[in-house]
Amino acid sequence: VSGGWRNRGGWKPFDLRDKRILKFERDKVELLSLSQGADTLEITRSGSDWNMVKPIAARGDYTVVEGLLGRLSGSNMTKLVEDNPADLKKYGLDKPTQTITVGTGSARAVLLVGKTEGDDLYAKDGSRPAVFTLESALRDDLKKSYSDYRKKDLFEFRSFSVDRLR
């Protein structure tokens, strides 16, 4: 290396790489879509509220939706498996087990999730060729059922706004 600078710390190229799994502006997200097989969950933002539009129309659980968006925007790949794979089939990415789409206006960020081998869950950003593995916390979030994204409160009120309950 010119100038006498050397890699004395033992870093690897992966250490210097942008490890984010998806790139999107979190505060501009209007759509979250989760597809698994023939099943699709679609959630849209209206102001500060999240609403399910597929498979049924229902109020979305703000905490669960925002939690997943936070995890998607802040998660890093744990390992770069292959930069330019010739065959996505060996990672289960030729026919992904899950597809997560985050929409900000007309822009879309897509995470394709493949198969699991041991502790590794293979994935790739739909706009980049690299195959990587996901953090365990995100893997756990992706195991949630679609009903977890639905608001479950029977009644919505605040104790200070109620003057009678019968």
C-alpha cells in the first residue's frame, strides 16, 4: 500500500463494507408488504396509523409494524456469502420463502429471504446481487404470523375520556 500504510489491525474487506440489508428512508415509508407463498400481508400508512389492506381490512398494530420497520432499516448482514452468485437456487433465492417490500412513494426496497441452513438464513436485497445472512433478531421477527400485525384491542379509549362504562 502506498504511503507506508498497512493493514496492521487485520481488517477484512467485509469490515469496510456497507452492511445494511435494505436502504430506505424509514420516516417516508407508506407501504409494508410481506409475502410467503401465496399469502400476502399488505399494510399501508395513513398519517400515523397503520392499516392492513390484505388479506383483510383491519387496523394495524403500530408497535409491531414500526418494530419490524426499525429492524429492517437497522439490520446488518451478519455474513457476506457470495458477492455475485451464479446460482441463487443453492440459497433458496430462486424461489424465495418470503419477500418483504418496503414502499416510500414510488420507490420500493425488496428483501428476498431464502432457505435456512443451521444458524444461517440466506437473503438478498432485490436491487443488488450479493447474498448474505440475516441477524437472529430479524429472523425472529420474520417468523411472526400475519395476525401479529393486526391491532387486537376491542375498544379504543383513554381513561380520561370516559365518563361512564356499562
